[in-house]
Amino acid sequence: MKVLKNEPLKNHTSFRVGGPASAYVIPEDADELKKLIIFLYKEKLSYRILGNGTNLLVSDEGVPGVVIELRSGLDGLELLDDRRDGSIRIQAMAGTLLSRTALYAYEHGLAGMEALRGIPGTVGGAVTMNAGAYGTEMRDVLESCEVITREGQVKTLPLEALELGYRHSIIPESGLIVLSAVFRLRKGDPEEILKEMQEYQRRRAEKQPLDKASAGSTFKRPEGHFAGQLIEESGLRGYRHNGAVVSEKHCGFIVNEGSATASDIYALIQEVRTKVLEHTGVELTPEVKMWGSF
Ligand SMILES: Cc1cc2nc3c(=O)[nH]c(=O)nc-3n(C[C@H](O)[C@H](O)[C@H](O)COP(=O)(O)OP(=O)(O)OC[C@H]3O[C@@H](n4cnc5c(N)ncnc54)[C@H](O)[C@@H]3O)c2cc1C
């Protein structure tokens, strides 16, 4: 199994920050992953799962223990059977990019994933976060998913068992690892599917700072509000902490202008939360997952 010692995580996160992982392991397939989990369980060693690192803020000191990267080893897509109700299913391995999965659906004339095309995570990360955009979330297309338990057992869980809510699932708290996911889609007109995907991409490019290092929306959407709007109303457009900046283009995004450290980004997150609370009375909660100590 490929194991890298003291691998800098800034090379694997979209914020482009983060210190080293003591051991960075890249299993080549599901079998290797299963053996690894059984080994770590027996040795009582802790580990973290890394998808495409697009929703992570890793501290500058890095993280002790093992980081398991699923992006390259668990990559693959398969078309499953047609169903009597007219739906068709796709199975995607956890490390497959969600964008590639949506394009695969389009190539097979399958509708349902158009709005998910622009989310830059893996299928495993997207299921874990119940990622979503423009009114579609993972729970709208997911049928079931295969997971590995802490003890190394492989199980198939139906959608209901995952308790997907707004950017939430039971996966992290249950210590599960997503191995693969089955999506239920419907036949559609390829031209229409492509047109919709392009429209969503256009809206994304128009509104979001896609040319800058970020982790997407930094904060969850507070009920009845939009985080970006509250931040803007609080006068924080362009507000900075060294190289970490509230995006001029979309206030809901904190971006790394190039020189930011994880501490800068964290400090800015806290300052924004304090100022928004003072100004609007609304408490913002980070959507971005944090690894290490801050
Ligand atoms: C420019 C940009 C735009 C974005 N737009 C959106 C958007 O529109 N909608 C949206 O919801 N998000 C968006 N995001 C955030 C991010 O892409 C999603 O949260 C995505 O689902 C994260 O997937 P990942 O593979 O990168 O996960 P990572 O960032 O690697 O991990 C996120 C969490 O999931 C866990 N995890 C990852 N894979 C697995 C697995 N196989 N099994 C168990 N746990 C796992 C990790 O341990 C971690 O806790 C955006 C990010 C960027 C940078």
C-alpha cells in the first residue's frame, strides 16, 4: 500500500493550506481499504478520510495519525439495471468526482444530476455532506450506499438510514466510510440535460470566485437568511486577515489570496462570525470541516 510520511495536506485541499499528516495512505482498491481499516481497528490507531479536500480547513500544524485518501484508488462508474418504474441506476465508487458522475449520467441520457455537476468533491464526500446546489441535494438522487464500519465490515445502507439533512449525515458520527453509492435517475433528453448543466455552470461562474482557492461556501445557510447577504450587510465585503479575504465576488466565500495560512483563515472565520452576530443578531456556523487544533 502506498504510504507517504509527513505528507503536506496543503497539496490535497482546495484552500491550499494545511500541515502534514503523519501517515498519508492511498489504498488502491476497496479490498486494500478494508484490510487497512481492520488493521487500524486492531492496532487502535485513529484515522481520517480525505476525499477531494474541497470542504476542509486543515491546521498549519497538520494532523497526527493516519489520513486515508480515497480519491485515486476508489474511482469508477457503472450503469446498473433498468427498473420497471422507468428509473435507471448508476453505481459510483466513493473516490469518483461528483462532476464526472453527473457527466456520465448525461452521456447515458439520464436526468437528475444536472445541478450537482459543479460541486468539486468526490461522491463519498458529497454523500457525507449531503452536498447540494440549486435545489438538488444528494438525498434527491441517492438510493443506497455501501459503507465500511469501524471494524471493517462492509454493509449496504438504504438512503433513510443515512439521515441526510442540510449538509449533514450520520456518516462522520458513526465512524463509517462511504465505499460506493447508487444513484437512481430517470431517462431524459440529452440536449435538455446538457443545456441545464451549462446554465448552472454559467450561474456558478458568474457568482462564485472559482479562480481563487476556497472551500466553497464557508458557512451554512442560517434559517431564513443567506450567509453571504448577512456578511455583506455587516460591511465585510473584502474584509481580510492577512492573505485570507472575504471574497469581493461572493461574500459567502472566504478565499486564500495565495499567502494565507490556516490560522489566517480560521481567524477570519471567527472575526466574521463575531461581527455578523453583533450587526445582525444571527449566528453563523461553519460548513467547512476543520481538522487539527486551532
Ligand atoms: C469552488 C467550490 C464550490 C463548492 N460548491 C458547493 C456546492 O455548490 N454545494 C455543496 O454542497 N458544496 C460545495 N462545495 C463544498 C464541497 O465541494 C462539498 O462539501 C463536497 O461534497 C466535499 O467533497 P470532498 O470529496 O472534497 O470531501 P472532503 O473535503 O475531502 O471531506 C469532507 C468531509 O467528508 C468526509 N469524507 C470524504 N469522503 C468520505 C468517505 N468516502 N467516507 C466517509 N467520509 C468521507 C471527510 O472526512 C470530511 O469530514 C464547494 C467547494 C468549492 C471549493
